[in-house]
Amino acid sequence: MKVYNTLTRKKEEFVPREPGKVSIYACGVTPYDFAHIGNARPPVFWDCVRRFLKSRGLQVTYIQNFTDVDDKIINRAKQQGREPLELSREFAKIYLEDLEALGVMPAERYPKVSDHIPEIIEMIETLVKKGNAYVLNGDVYYSVSSFKDYGKLSGRALEDLQAGARVEINEAKRDPMDFALWKAAKPGEIYWPSPWGEGRPGWHIECSAMSLKYLGVGFDMHGGGEDLVFPHHENEIAQSEAYSGKEFVKYWLHNAFITVGGERMGKSVGNFSTIRDVRGKFPPKVVRFWFVGTHYRNPISFGEEELTTAAKGLERLENARFNWEHLLKQAPVPGTLSDSLSRNIKEFIGRTQTDFTAAMEDDFNTPQALASLYDLVREVNRWVQASDFQPTKAAQDLLKQALDCLLELAGVLGLLAEEKEAVSQDTAEIEAAIARRVQAKKDKNWALADQIRDELKAKGIVLEDTPQGVRWKHEG
């Protein structure tokens, strides 16, 4: 398996730190408001990665943090007359509900800054003792010039960065590029005691402290949006490797932005839609399919047109699933299946599994993996929709293999899972209504037949008359 490593700017063979185990840390959100749809892309991507790795028999530990101590949280809490941690807890809970709706498996841990102050302080103390950080009037700054490899992730030379840097509010810093590890408390702000006085952590130190605590030095993968490459992840490397003296992370993976009309989506720009907004207009399964349809390193365009197209693409897979299940429910008819046809379908199923795995092993190419599923659907549909198709026992056994393959591989992408439960609900009642409608049509009681169809449609059941009989599926 190969992954694109931002650190080396090339695809590399993925070799886990420990055989059979994979450790992943992904930067989470700052929960001060409803998360926008761009905040869902990283966890959906990492969910696909985790599902795939687990399907290959690997044990995966996935950590995603919450930045629950931040200027935005403090300012919003002041506006609303609330405690900052109470505000962040509320929106963290809402965010996790959004991710659950999108089919994202829970992380092994969701660590928060407020719960890891001792670890952060210990790390800062070590950096000060080593000479990589210095204290200034209650603040603690990391000295960028003390780390000779600074800029290796972003590919930026330190001299260029220093030349273009803007001096922050504290002009007494030794270098404009130096960044805060600890901030002295301001009146009315949340704070904790520390060796340097009351204050709170800077942004970058939190992820280093939490990832090292739960995954250890040299863990496998670290990810987030491409906007985090600099300065956040660059600073994480500097402080973590200065702290431990060892390589911080083996592979860095970054997803591209979501765009609106060619412009990056963002709250600062004002062109964003929240996950809740999008979920209100499109089923979560469609939103997830839309994410999966674009490679994680490519920008993805957001809009109703794009999501409507995604809904149609997902429907192709759903229709195949429901139609194949319908044929499997029928009583088998006498007959045989030619050896050549059987061999052809079995070979195509095997090819689908091979192509899907190859796509995912090539830097988690989800759109190419999806393409292999469409190939399977097209080939099997060509067979079952032929005029001479008969649902013999042999044909049903072969179709079951194709269906199992479709569901297994789609499940790796987190697709087609929820329909499995929906199919089993009230099936007997639906089938009975369909039988009544079939009889009504035989009796030429068209009014009753139409009435039954309309009643089923009102319940979200769509009927399709085919040469092989009536098929049904859940709408949406």
C-alpha cells in the first residue's frame, strides 16, 4: 500500500510502526458554533481509511482531538454570558452527532485541551529546559531558530518565512516567527496555574501533547486539512521533535479544501454551509457519497447541483442492491446455468475485489474504488436484465455472490449500510400489499391497483414493474 506523504512530497510504501497495528491522529474542530460542511471532510476520509485498514486485518487506533480552549470559544462565551467549557461541550456534542449521521465510526478517543493541561505544561517545561523555548512576562514562546529543520513539512525556508513574517502583538519576542506555547491570562479569561503564572495553552502545543500521550513517538499517520500544513503541523513537528529528540510522525496526509464557485469555503469568507444545513436538504448518505466521489487530495466543489448528482450516483448502487435482492427472494425456477456465463460472472466478481483493493492501496483512491463497483453493477445488470434470464438456483447462488461483494466493498466506503436495516422492516406487509396490487391488476381493478401504489409511495416505498415481476425499494 502506498500513501502520499506531505513531508516527502511523494507516494511512499506504507509500513506501520508495529506490524499489524496502525496509529492515526487527526486534528479536530474548535467547537464554538455549528461546524461547516468542510469540517466533515477529514473525518469521513479517515473513516474510509480506517474501514479499509480494518478490512485488511489491521488493528487501528484513531484519535481526533477537540480544541476546547481557544479565543473564538472565549469570545463567543462572553457574548452569550456562558462558561467557555460549557459552550464547547455543547457544540462538540452536536459535531459528533453530525459525524454519526454521516456514518463515521467513533474514534478510540476524543481528547480535549482542558483535560490535558498537566501534559501540556510538562512538555513546555522540557522545551524551556532544553533551550527551545523561553519565558517572557508570563508567556512562553517556542524559539523557531532553535530547530534547524523548521520548514521541512511546508517546504518553506526559514529565512523566507522570517522575511515575510508580521510581528505579533508582543513585539518583545526574540523572533517574529516564534509562536506561543503558553499565554498569560487576561482579565476575565479562563486560566490554569502554571510555573509561569496563570494562563492557558497556545494552539499548537495541544496536539503534540495529546498525540504523544496516546500514540507515542513515531506514530504512523497524522492528518488534517491542507490549511494546517503551515503553521500548525510545521510547529507540531518542531516542538515535538525538539521535545523527544526523535521523529514525530512517519506519514503526513492532508485533504484539500471544499470550494464554492471556485473559492475556498470558510467561515471567515462567509460562503459556508453547516453540516446541519446540508443534512436538512440532502440525506446524510448522499453527503457521504459526495465526499467519497472525490480523491481526498483534490478540491471538492460544493453546491446543490453537485449533491443532486451524487444522489443519482448513489441511487444506481441502491437500485442494483434492491433489484438483486428482489430476484433472490423469488422462488427458484428449474433450469441450469451455462459454465461460461458462471465463469464470466465469477471472474468479474474477483476482478472487482482486486480493482477495489488496488484503488484503495493507491493512496486511498475512493473514486477509483467506486468505479470498480459501478463496473460490477453494469456487468451483473446486463446479465439479470437480459430477456432470457431465469432465477434458477444456480443463478441465484451466483447473484448472491455478486450482492455480497457489492455490500462488502461498499461497506468499506461506509455506503449501503443503513438500507440493510430498512429492508427488513415491514417487509411482509409491503410484500402483501404488492400481492394485492398484482391481483387487482389481474382483475382489471385499476383504481385499486393505483390506490395501493399511492399508499405505498406515501410510506416511502417505490414500485417498479419489470419482466421479472414487481420490484420495490425505499425512496431516498
